[in-house]
Amino acid sequence: MPTKKKKEEYKVEGKKLVGKVKKLIKEGNVRRITIKDKNNKTLVVIPVTVGVIGAILAAPLVVVGAIAAMVTECTISVERTK
């Protein structure tokens, strides 16, 4: 049986970006996180696989932190499994 996917979008301020991404990852049913700037340009795509260890996600979170320092507002697009 194919896995159903659901997409959600959140608009966040740059200073809240890292916290929101960490929260989404902890929820566990997230498959992919895409961060876009206010012009809808994709800045980073983070594939989140089941059973990912926190150390593996440390590098992408550093990138997210750098993006947060440069943007005032962005959109987080989340792909979830149902």
C-alpha cells in the first residue's frame, strides 16, 4: 500500500527558523523540509528519514541557522507521511 503524503506550509521570521525546523523534525512524521525565501526561491531542502540520528542533522541545522541570519521572513514547506 503506497504511503500517503501531506504538504503543509508555515511562514516564519528568520530568527524563529531554527526552532521551528527542530520542532518539525522532532514530530517524527516529516519526510522533507524545504525552506524558501519571500520570493519563493528554494534555499535548502532537508530530507528527513525515519530513524535519523541528531548528529546527522547537525550540519543541515547549521545551514538553516546561517539562512535565518540572512532572511527576515521565509516559508517552510513540510512533506509528511500520514
